Amino acid sequence: MVKLCPICKKNPVSTSKVQRCRSCYYARKGINSIAKVKICVDCGKVGISPHSSRCRTCHFKRLSEERDTRQAVKQAEVAAASPPIREPLASYEEAQKQWDRCIGRMKQRKEVAPKKPKGRDRVVIIPDIHAPFHEPDMLAHICHREGPRSTKAICVGDISDAYAFSTFTKYEHVGFSEEWASVTQVIDALSRSFHSVEIIIGNHDARLEKRLRERLTSDMVDAIRYMTGGLLCPLTALAKQYPNVTIARHETPSGHQIDWFTTHGDVWIGHPEKFSTIPGGALRKLEDWLLDNELSLGLETYKLIVMGHTHQLSKLPWRGNQLLVECGCLCQTQGYQTKPRIGGRPQKRGYVWYESENGKVDLNSVGMHWFDVE
């Protein structure tokens, strides 16, 4: 039978020899002694351990507060050592400082293009970035993980958003200087991380040329091309500054130069301006278009077709031995996507890669990484 404390008649005691429970002992109940009763200095609770100044609850509460204070001081020290970059960005140097902070680089060093890895060719498809509305952490992840083991990176288009040249309703002000500082930083990071980089021109990258041809006479356009060496695309001009960065070029049998898609063996990669609210609809339309224009564009039959522009991430086995792929995006949710005019599907942030040997793609090597579900 359990013996109760003879003093409080509530708490059990451990043995028959014990005259009172722990609580009554600490409270000095039933003890003719001049010993001082211990009281918690925070909450005033009576009967705490004689060797403590606080009760158990107040003790752990104080530890938690001290830990939060130390973390706040540490964060304040880090913020003081790394002052925020002025916004909007006005130069490439400011964008580079922001990138260094994102990847944790403390100082600059002379960088050269990485050596080509041995073994099968591994190609990474960098999806729509839309700088400066991109996710730097996601781009840093790709550069760190895929750069050392990939033979090539192919940017599928829309590296720049060209927000300053948009004719759509603008929900914020982003100047060209700020945007181009961010774009330059993106190209610089890709050039340093990958052995070879190929850039496909997307519809956003071509916005400046469209605005110039719409608003200037043909003679004015020719004058600008004369001053820029025949270029009307800022991204094409920027790529010339890096020895391992090239712009996609496909020449048709009629002599036309196409920069919105490229081919590598039996792989077609491009940025067609096609979208569908039906999953896989844009991919099937693209595959039909490639078959219809096979002769006029000098194309072949491709086992792997990778499509940008849709901001979707999917793989669709097709026909007997084909794989149709949408490669995702790396951009943030923009203002127009939160407005009441609904439509489309939510974008999916991720990227795609594949391996090939002697121009023959291994369809089982095609993989993807989806950032939104991490």
C-alpha cells in the first residue's frame, strides 16, 4: 500500500521511514528549524530546491531568452559587417557583391572556365531565368552541383526579362541599368561554373530589337546596327565578352540564321512561343510543328525534345522512342500573376539534364530537379 505524506496527506513518500514528501521538506513544513524557505526569484514560488534561485519553469524560460538574445546579437553583427546593396542596382560590381553574399564567397579570385569532365557528355538545361526577377539561390545550387560534372550548359532562353522594354502593364519600376547589372552577373556566374555555355535567345531577350524595329525607320535601325557591329540584341553583345559562351545558331537550307533553338545530335532544344493550359499540349504541338517543317528548316528526327517558355516541368514519353520535356524556370512570382485576371498554370521552378555519347542521347539519363517540393 502506498504511504502518503503525513503532513500534506497528498503526495506519496518513497519509504515508511520518510516523515514527509519532497515538497513539504523543501517548504520546511513540520520541521522545527530556523532554515530559510527557498523562494523563486522570478515567480515567487515557494519550496524550490535549496541549491537553486529559480524554479524549473523559470529556469528554462530564462535559458530560452538568453539563447534568443545571443542569436539576435549575432545577426546584428553579420548585418553590420555586410551592409545591404543599394537598390536599384546601378552596376555589374554591385550585382557581383550581391551574388558573392548569396554563395558565401569572401573574396574574389581569378577564375577560368572549368576543364571538360571525362566520360559521357552531360548537358544541363538552364531554364527561363528572367533576371533580375530570378532566384539567386536556385542558380547558385545549379552552378555548384552541376558545374564540375557537366560538359555543357544550355540556357533555353529568357535569361533577361527586358522589363524596361515591355509594352504590358508595369507593376513596378525596374530600370535597364539595374536589370543589365543582374544579367551580366548571371552570365558571369555561368561562364565561371561551366566548361561551355550556349545561349538560346528567348522572346524576352529579343524585346529590344522588336521595340527598335517597331518605332524606328529602317534606316535608323541600319545606323544602329552599323554602330554595334550588326547587333540589336544586348545579350548577344554581352556573350562576346566570354570565350566559353556562345549564342545558338541554326542555319536553314535557304541560308536563314535561327537563334531561338539549337540541336545537338538527336536532341532538339528551343524556346518556341507556344503555351497551353492543357498539360503536355504545348509539347505535342511543338513536335507536330517540327515534323511539318523538317525539310524547310533542315531538321532531323529527334529522340529528345526540350522546350522552354512555358515555365512548366514535365516529361512525356511520346510515339515509339521519343521523350518530350518542359524544363521549368528559375524566376520569382511576378506582379501580373497575382492579379484577378486568372489564367494559365502555376510555374514550376526546376531544371533538366541529360547524358549522351557520340551524339546519341540516353533517354534513361534524362533527369530533373524540382525546387518547389524540397
